[in-house]
Amino acid sequence: MVEQSRIGGHITGTINHTFIALIPKHSEVGSFTEYRPISLYNLVYKFISKIISLRIKLTMSTYITLEKYGFLQDKLIHDAVATT
């Protein structure tokens, strides 16, 4: 299934569906603003997206210059403040 999504370039069917759950912020709720929404993704979708992000990180490090901190593995945007 993961290989099929890689070859096809998209995730199809119920794998791509997301459920939204509303979690109350307090015990007494009166409106929608007192709920906290969370997204519940399919487990296979999480696997596929993680694999894609790991592969992108490997190739993007060759295209991003060393002055860029926010998008490289093991570097944080906060490191740029220390070097300037």
C-alpha cells in the first residue's frame, strides 16, 4: 500500500479520511468555542506521510544552504540567533 501510494503519487480511498473529534475544554460547555478539535488520522496515512517526510529530509539537505536553519535535520531556527 505504501509503495502503491509512492508510485501513484497520491493516497486514495479511506486511508486519506480524517475524523474530527471535539474535546470539551471545561466540564460545562455552552458553545463550540469551548471545544478543542483534534484530528484522528488513519494509521497507514501516518506511516506514509512519515516515510515521505524522511525521504524529503534526506534530499532537501543537499539543496538548502548551511545558512538556513529551520528546515535541516538536527538544526533549530533558534541556532541562527546564536550565530549572528
